[in-house]
Amino acid sequence: MLNADLGQHDFYKLAKSQQAGFKKVRVVTVPKGTLLFKMTSGKAEAWQGKVTPWWSAVKPFLEDKEGALGRFQQAKQNNVNMTSMVRLMSCVCLDWNDLDNFVQVELLDDARVFWGTFNPMPKFSQPLWTPDWQNPNDEGSPLKTLEKVRKMQLKEKQAGFNVPDMLGGGEAWQMFIPNLTEKDIKRGGVIPGHDMHALGMALTG
């Protein structure tokens, strides 16, 4: 079993930024064979031997009665794509990740994980217009700040929906799996988050 000794107290050993991702959280066991997904700008490749710990369940799991299919159906009902729906429900700031791809993996062993709800987040992770008028070469210079504002305005336009100031309009569930590596998962396909036809085939076929 992965993380066999994981306890609630271990949550407070995570980085503050990781803790901040949860509104409420507890430790649960996720069974071997569970299908997991995430939306991300790449393919959730391993980095320094570790795979990203942030995942959600493809099929309904514990309090999550919807899974990926439920999120997909919500997207269709709201006339947006999967990328847009996940951004809203999973509280992913526009400047964090483009959420271009749907990535699915299968857990190859039981795992103890942190399980809980997403904490609401602002649409941008930090104030955009904070120029440092005294230092024209700094990242906060007026020119570079204006550049950043234009880039974020473009991201907001490309989001595909009217992005509220705070993301997280409903209850959605996630898991944080410490120490996850390639040997712990079997990778499935990667599907563009904007391709609702392909996603529909994958989730309902």
C-alpha cells in the first residue's frame, strides 16, 4: 500500500500552499484499480521522479457522486467545455494552468491519500496591476505589468465562460496523493479538454 502510515497529522507537514488547496480534508484509502483524472496543460509527466499528487476520481467515489462524467455532463448543460467546467469547480486560477488536457491514470495499489473539497480561489492568484514605478527593469515595472495584464485578459477571454472573481461555485472533491510515482500508476490516454466529442466517447463509451 502506498502511504500506509499516512495520518491526519501529516496534512500539516505539507507546504502551506498545498494545505490552502483544501476547504475540508481527511485521510482515506483509495483502492487499487481506481481511475483518476486531472486537467492540466501537459500530460502530468513525472518531475524529479514524482508524479503530481493532485487528482480527482473518474467514477463516483465516497462523497463525490459525480466523478469525471458528472463534470462532463455539467459542462454540456452549461454550454462550456470540460476545461472551463473543471476550472470553475476545481478552483484553478487562470494564471496557474491552462488545463488543456484530460489525463487519466489507474492506481496500481491501494493508497492512503488526503481527500477533501476544493478551497475557493480568486480567478487570478495574485494582483495583476502592481507596478514598481521606481524600477523600470523589475518584473513589477509598468511595462512588464501591462504585458502581464494583457496576457491574463487574453486568458480570461479564452476561458470560454464568464469567469467570476472567485472560482468554486459548488462542492467538488479532490485527492492529494503524496509520494506518487510512475510505478504506482498505469497511464491512459490524453484527450484535449476542449474536445467534448472525444471526451464523451471516452467517458460514456
